[in-house]
Amino acid sequence: MLETTAAPAGVDELIASLPPSFRWGVATSAYQIEGAVHEDGRGRSIWDTYCRVPGAIDGGDIGDVACDHYHRMPDDVALMQDLGIDAYRFSVAWPRVQPGGRGGVNPAGLAFYDRMVDELLGRGIDPWVTLYHWDLPQELEDAGGWPVRDTAYRFADYAMLVFDALSDRVHAWTTLNEPLCTAMLGYYRGVQAPGRRDFGAAIHAVHHLLLGHGLAVQRMRAAAANPVQLGITLNTSSVSPATGSPADVEAARRADGLGLRIYLDPLVHGAYPADVIEDLEVRGVRVPVQDGDLAVISTPFDSLGINYYFSTLVSGVDSTGRTVDADGVPVELDVRYGRPVTAMDWEITPDGFTELLARIGRDYPGIPLVITENGAAFKDEPDETGFVRDDDRAAYLAAHIAAVARARQAGADVRGYFVWSFMDNFEWSYGYDKRFGLIRVDYETQRRIPKHSAHWYRDTIRRVRGA
Ligand code: FCB
């Protein structure tokens, strides 16, 4: 049986220490839940294409129907209201709003988000919009995708189409979700759309993603008629060397450099980290910076979104004792802490969450933080009514919310927390088998059944608010 992290003593007290002003929410993304890929003029995205590559997705799954949220949105929003959340973080599908990634708006596609914003506000839920959660219009990928500079400008144009339509009612805007995944998993590792394997292209993608973010922030700020909160979401992890050996310490430095600092240093300090630039040079890669880019990228923003699932130990030596692989790339191996794992085989490391938040607060001070994703997949076993008694998920959430409270006590300015995910959904290359939801989705009937963790989350929010 899967062992899970039991709530250590003090978890309830820590959670109860969060202030009534702390914001509680749930998160999803467009391609993972909407379905309706051929409706109302939606164009094709790189995920529609990638899902059709044989072997790319476990079980051959595909997002064509997903949770059918496009047709069930009002009922889903009603379920959110039952959870008692303050805010819902969702993403807008670029190919619905601007099907080929350039040119005018597709009014029918945009109308879906317009209706959703009204539905949310009508139920007292604050809409938090993410503009890009990985579903690039295929036509832009055909023109070179994120490794090409023009994509940054296309993104800023698209951002303004959405901003102009919704910013009279939406104040919280996130430009990009996890640029690391877009760049490294999509263009280097080839395990997410568009499935390319080219390290140099991935580093170019990093720069153009950051540039697109900066351009969009500048234009949204200039156009805002109401107060807005602009930000970006990064996926993060606390990286430590497996041992004190110089090779492991170096590997951890490199992993932290390409995992976190290559994003946060230019965003906050206006410069790429010197050691990362040197590492890239050794690999024959240059970041394609043009005059003025770093000033655009470091345009001030209001809140940093943190997605956290696990922390890692890294070794710089492989099993044969080598520190460089056959292609001349320095070795960077993930090593186990020996902790219990989730169904993703991710180790459960809430203590790393506290360390990470405290460190970001120290190294990048003055930026309010929001946890825009945290959660866990477990092997859910529904009873005959479809109910899932997911004590493991509730324990994971409790331990991580307590870790946030501990980080706040250590000085990290964390203002809110969103569970990934509101409901079970299409978990990218893992397909539908990996369930992260507070709400179970029976994919045959599209029935939604709140799990034990949904009740736990609702009660926790109530308790903290003192309601
Ligand atoms: C994050 C993604 C999100 C979901 C979770 C499990 O990296 O942003 O869409 O897949 O992982």
C-alpha cells in the first residue's frame, strides 16, 4: 500500500495561523479540461498535433473531449462555489481567441471566456486569467515556434486581444505558465508539445518566452483602465546536492541555474546569471539577447506565481563514475531522498517547499508570491457511488499548506494558494490516468463527484476564515 506523509504535529495550528486575507483557490488549464476542439472557430494547437504522434501520450489519450468543460462550464462554476473558494485560476486557449496566432479576434471563441468571467463573478469568485498554458497555435509552431523571436510579439498581440475584452472585470493576469516546461520539455526533452529535441532551440525559446512576457506586461500596464495585478508563473523546486562532493555541488548549481535563476534573474534583476551563460557557452549555445530586451523582460510586475510539486537531490556523477555523458553534457542525475511518492512517482517533500519560498523571498525580495499550483495525483479508488476517500491527497495538501504558513513565518510574502486541480483532467503526456482533482470526473458519463479532499479543502478554508 502507498505510504503517504502523515500530517506532522502542528500542521493544523500552522494552517490556522494563515490570515483571513489569505486567498484560496483552485486551478485548471484550457487544453486539460475544455474539449470542444473543433467548435466556434477554434484553431489547431500544438497539443492537438502532438497528441496524434504515436506513443506520445500514455494510452493514446487526447484532449478532444477532456472534461467537456466547454459545455459544462456553468455547472462546474457552481461546484466551485460549493468549495467556498475566493478565486479560480484558468487559462485562455490562444487558438480559440486568435485561431492562427495572428490577426483579428475570433469573437465566438472569446465569448466563452467572457461568459465564464460573468458566471464566476455572479457566484462571488474572482477570475484569475493565465494567458498561455502551453497551447500554442499550430501555425505559429509551423513558423518556428518559441525559438523564433516573432512569437514573442505575436504573444503580446494576442494578450492584448484578451486584455481589452476582459480587463473591465478581471484584475489578476498571469502571462505564462511554467516557461521552463514550454522550453525544456517541449523543445529540448521532446516529452511535451511540440516534441522537439534541440537544446539550442530550447534556450532561444526561454529568451523569447521572457521577452513575450515583458512585452505583454508593458502593453497591459499601459492600457489598464482599472487596477490590475500582473504576473508570471514559474515551476520551482528546491535543488540540493546529493552529497557534499564538488561534482554534486556543481550539478546542483547548474540545475538551479537552468531551473530557476535563468528565469528569475532577468525578470527581477534584469540580467541572465553569469554562471549560467558560461555553462551555455561550454555547450555552444548563446542566449539571443538584443539591445533593450533585458529592460523589457525586467519590466516590474506585481506578483510571482509559484507552482510546486516536489524538491530534488542532484548528483553530478553517473553510475559508472563519469561526470560528463557521451555527448559531452555534464551529468545531472536526480537522486531519491527515500520519501513516499505520489502516483506521478514524485517524492513528497513539503519541507523543501518552505525552504524554496524562504529562499525566493531572500534572493528576490519585494515581490508578493502566490502559490498558483500545488497538489498530487494518487491512485484514487472510488466506492460504488463514485466517492473517493482520498486521505492521501488531503494529507498532501495539509502538509504543503502548513509548509506555506511556515515560510510566511520565516518572512516569505505568500498571499494565496491554488490547488492543482479543481477536477481530474488530461495530464499531458500521462493522459487521463493521473488524477489530480479535488473533484472526481467519471469520463464515461462526465459526472463530477467531489472527493473527500474537496470537503476537507472547503472546511479548511472556512476554519481559517473563522466562518
Ligand atoms: C504543472 C502544469 C499543470 C499540471 C501539473 C500537474 O506542471 O502546469 O498543467 O499538469 O503540473
